[in-house]
Amino acid sequence: MNYFTHAKPVFIKDKSCEMNYQAGFVCKFSAESGKKYSLVLSGATLYRVTLNGNFIHYGPARGPHGYMRCDEIELKPIVGENTLAIEVAGYYCPSFYTLKIPSFIQAELSADGECIAYTGRDFNGISITGLREQKVPRYSYQRAFTEVWYQDSPLAGWKNGDFDGEELEEIELRREYIERGFAIPKFNITPAAEFTRAGNYKPINSAELSLARYFNIDDTVKGYTYSDCPNDVIRATDSTFTADSSIDASKLNAGQFAEYKFPHISAGFIRTKINAVKPSTIYVVFAEQRLSNGNIHFGNGTKSVLNIIKYRLPTGIHELESFECYSFKYIGILVESGSIEDCEFTLREYCYPVKPLALKTGDEKLDILISAAYEGFRQNTVDCFMDCPGRERAGWLCDSFFTGKTSFLFTGSIDCEKYFLDNFRLNKENPLPLGLLPECYPSENLAYETIPQWTMWYIMELGGFEERGGDTAPFAQLVENTVNYFAGFENSDGLLEKLPFWNFVEWTRANNWVQDVNYPTNMLYCGMLRVAAKILSKPELNKKADKIRNEIVRQSFDGKLFRDHAIRNENGELIVQEDRSAICQHEAMFFDIIDANAPEYTEFTKTVIEKLGVNGDIKSLDVEVEPLDLFIGYAIRVETMMKLGYYKQNLEEIKTLYAPMAVETGTFWETLAGSESRNHGFASFIAYVILECLRKLRK
């Protein structure tokens, strides 16, 4: 489809392939009463649109290699002259969140369907790297760059358009334009954060400080090295914090801080309203959790995210807004120099336009859980199914298998899932072997890496998508390629052996037992083959799955439990190891490796149901079994419990496991420890499970 009649993709001349290059584009136009105005645009890497200084839109929606998704938004200009400004962050670096493609903007403004302005003629462009520092650390290994802003720069007022435009060039894209697909996000502004404490802070000035993964720069993971960056935001914020109730948080001086919190973890753009009494340098820090000493856990060089934004401010009142989206509950301000007054934090949400939450179960805990699932879904579904809206914002497979179960519940449509699945299908630049998919997408492959199990989970999700009313016919060739790929790793027993790349089962010791023959992986393979048999109308794949199922039982089941893996010794013999994980037992049931109602599995089923759940006594078993974690062990368990008809027990276990998270953060976490992401989208499927269990109990 031709989305543009006149507009050209343009950028500042010779700058489209520089990392972290910020540019602004302004068009002034006159609007008449009674006409309908619209804007069609696409660009890279990310852009923010304002009209007469007011926020309008943020995009684009991510698409696969070889394509650009286009936004179509309605404008409501004032009668008379208007100023349309588009701010473009051209990252031009690989990440799990965005693609490494030349920076550009392409925009076309129409009145009653007639083009009146477009890039290549009516938009002036200006470099604003003097406003946003170009050479900064990556925000995380998985995402591009953190933010350092010089609001005292003369460029701070660029959006009014009063500048001489710089030379622009047309960018050769060689990409097809496709629809946005995902609905336009919601950009609601939350109430102000609640003040919690103020005090003094003092930099530690450590001789050695872990630089985590922000500076793990190589030929694949592009970025700026520590010595490249003029702002040492890491050491500047690596401090001791001492609360002092005598400090008035509304008036902070150099060396002082103030902290605030929101009711629950939210995702969006950080809005900071502040009065700089004199020229000041401040740091806005934020996080999803607190440390044991009470400080905000914002990273500063020791963890996997750099939750720090630096602002250099001239005297005056400022209304600041982060360019990037973040996930957090706690937020604070550190004053390095100068003096500030009347700090206020709000959040502009960046969330999917879900249906209003009107579900009430009559059980307070279950209602809290559904609310947390609702938050997790809408924050992690903007232009794909994301794992988390903070550290990565990546469209991970396997996560999406579970998120897809909730999509229809909260949106009334399977469109989200369709466009997510399409991204993998349409990808024109997959560097992996034919039949193997990226572990997350749209993204760049940072280390020629993937998780082969995640490709199998993609096929599993296609099966669920079809059950939810989706058309899987366009995916048939992809499924065929995947079946052929994995067939190449079948050993003489018909089992997958020595799969390449990063093999993953779940976040437990089960990940240490993935070679040479991993039985949970082969259980998943059985499930994948059965879905492929249906999509491809190939019943012979069911027969293959039956053979694999029988071989798994013969090798892995010891009469009481399944063992996780077998290793081939120096004589070429396959020796089953004695390692056992709870997820292995659950996947044996989830993928129908055994019939839970068969007499020979009575004790096994009893053990799984009574011993391996959150309320079970796993240590009472006569062998060591690695317990479950949230991703993906407990997700498999709650699905299995529902499948077996243990609805009441399932609901009680769900409340025991998930309610503490929902109460603490209003979201669900990646792991039980909660040390990393506390806002993970896959767990939103809990709402679907709760309602399905209640429905079954009421029959």
C-alpha cells in the first residue's frame, strides 16, 4: 500500500548512520475551520510528535526487517498558524528493542485528504545533539542509549521552528510500507507521585565500580565506551543516601535528594516539573524496587539497567519529559549543583488501549490478581508482546505463548497476536538457519544467538492462535521449515540431541541439564509436532510424536519421576543422568507424555499435584528435585492444574504465589526472587486462568 503521495524519507545530511543522533523537524501550516487534518508518518529509530508544543504521538510501531510500519493520526490544529514538530532519535545501533537501520523521518500532512505539507519540501530539519548528549552509555545491554539533556542549550526552543534549516538528504530505504496494525497507544497522564523522604547524598568515589553491561561494546553490540562519554552518570550517582526529616523537599540544594513513589509499577515517559532557582544539574533516578537499605534500586553501574536521566538546567520553571519509555514505581531527584524548588513527578503512560477492566469475581485477592494481570498486559503490549517494558522491551517468544491467551480477554480481538506473529513470518533478513527463528523480534541478533526451544514455542502459539480464531494458513511454509530443521537433530532413537545455540528450559538449574538429550525439550518437541500436524494436515507428524513420547518415557521415567537429561559418553552410549526438575515433571503432563489417569501414573500424578506446587513439600521426596520458578515453571503448572481439573487448588496456589507480587508492585515478576524485572507481560495470562477455573467450578 502506498501511504505517501509526496513525502520523502529524509534526515540531516551525512548523519543517518551515526549512533544516537537526535534531530528535529518542524513544519508550520495554516489550518482552516471545518477541515479534517491528519498526519501519516514513519521513521527510525523513534519519534515524538508535538503540535503547538503539545504532545500528540510517539512511534513508530515496530515492524520486521524489510518493512516500515506507518502511523496515521488525526490532528486537531487551531484555526490559523500551527507548528508541527517531530523529534527523532536516530540510534542506528542493534538492540532487542529496535532495529539498526539508517535514521530518517517521512511525514505527510493532509487536510480533508489532500496533501498540504510533506518532508522533502515543507519540513525544516535541525541537529539537536547539542540538546541531548550523543555520547552516553547504553541504557542496558538490550536497549539503546540513556538520556543526558542540556536544557541550557540554545537548542532548547527548537520546536518553535525559529531556526535556519540544515541541509537534509533523502535516505534510501528499500523497504515496504505496511500498516501499523497495533492500535494507537494510550498516553494518559497519571496523578503526581507521593513524596516519601528527603535527605543528603554523597558520592562514594569508588576506585572500582562495576560497569555492568552498559559498556560491553564490541563489533556486534554497538555503543560508546566509558572513555567516550563526557558525563560520568554512573559514578555521579553511586552514593550513600542519608534521610534527614529536617530537609524541606520543596527546596533542595546541592548534595540533597528527594524520593517519591507511585501506587504501583507503571510504564511510560517520566514528566518532571521543576523550578531551578539558579542554574542546576540534577539526576532523575527511578526503579521498580528498593534495596534492603531503603534506597532506590536504580542500577548506577551494578545491575542490568541504568535508570538515570541527567538534566542541566538554566534558571526558570521547566516541564521535562523523558524521550524513552521506562518502567518504575519509585523515583527520585539528586541535585548535583545549584538549587531547585517544587519538584513534581508524573507519568505519561505508554500503554495499549485495552477495554475497561470491569471484571469482579467476588474474591478480593483474585480481583487484585486480575488487576495486576491487566496492568501487565497493557504495559507490555504497545506494538508487540513484550517481556518487560523497562530493561528490554523485547518481543520474546515463549513469553508470547502465554500473553496471547490473555489478549482476547483484554482487547476483544486477536489482532495484537496476529501482528506479533506476522513480524517473525515477514522478516526478510533472518541470519539464522532456515526454520529457526530469532528468540525475540523485531530486534537485531546481538551475538548470532537464539533459543531453539523458543522457535518450538512459536509453533505452539500458532496452535493457540488458531484455536482463538486466527488463520494459520499464511504460516504453513514457516511451520514446514521448522519441522524440517529440527528433524536434522533427531538421533537414532528419534529424540533431539545436541541442539545448537542457547538452550533454555526455565530460570532454574534445569538450564544446566540441557545437553546432550534434554527430555523437557523433547516433550516440547512432541507438542510442536502435534500442532504442526494440524496446521500442515500431516497426520504422520502425530505418529512421529507418538514414537518420541514413548521413547521419552522409556528412557527418562524411572517409575516414580522423569529425569531431565542424558549425556553420551566416550563410547557413544547415551547415559541417563539422575538430575530431576519440577518443570520436567510438569511438562510430561502438559505435553501429554503420560496419561495422568492411567493406573501406572497414579503415584506420579499425586506427587506432582501434592508435592511440587507452591504449597507442597518438595523436600520430603526421597530424591532431590529442582523446584519451579515463575518463568516458565509455575506458568506451566497453573496451565497443567487447570488441564487436569484441579480448579479450586489451582486458584488457591495462584493466590499464594502471585498475590504478594500484585500487592507490592501491582504487577507480576520475572522470577520469584524479584531481582530483575518486576513487570513481566507473560504472567498476564493468570487472568485468563482465573476466569477459566471459576467458569469450570460454576458448571
